[in-house]
Amino acid sequence: MNIPVPPSSNLHHLPAEQISFHRTELSVILSLYGRFVAAGEWRDYGISCLRDVAVFSVFRRTAENPMYRIEKRPKMRDKQGMYAVVGMDGQILRRGHDLKTVLRVLERKLIRAVE
């Protein structure tokens, strides 16, 4: 038996919508992460899904502050681009509309001279 629920003018009891990474975005990020792990540079990661931003944090060691944060801010879509790579000191290293293009700033750090 379905009991109708009267509409409420107070919607504060509903959970706030969260921003998260889509499967295709995570695939691109985890591919890069795997290459850095194989090179011995990165050891751990964390994902945060908040109201305004989704963050993929990369750590050299678990107990440290993140080396890099890959952020998705949909509100910035029409301005500077919704993807950003932020360094350890909070400086934005790259911002743009295409995730793969933004992540190139990190890929350059993976390329080393072979002896």
C-alpha cells in the first residue's frame, strides 16, 4: 500500500548533491596513476566527492599531504575549464576543459632520460 507523502516546502532534510568523477574520467586518471606507481613515484591516492568539487589526491606516502590534486569543478565549466591540477603548495599548475590535456602537465614529470 502506497501512502502519499505531502510535498514539503522545507527541503533542507534532503541530502545535498555531490560532484563526482565519471567512469571515463577515472579511467584516464587511474591510467596516469598506474604509470607513476610503476615508476615508483606515487604510492597512494584518495578521492573526495564534495558539494562543489570532486578531488583525486595523489600521495608519495600515506601520511603526507597530497603531492597533487586533480580537481573537477563543474561551476568553472564556462569560465576557465572545470578540470585543474593543483600542486602541493596550492598553486594551480594547469586548468582546462579537457581532462587529458590538463593531465599532460603531470605526464611531463614522468618522462626521464634513459641512460
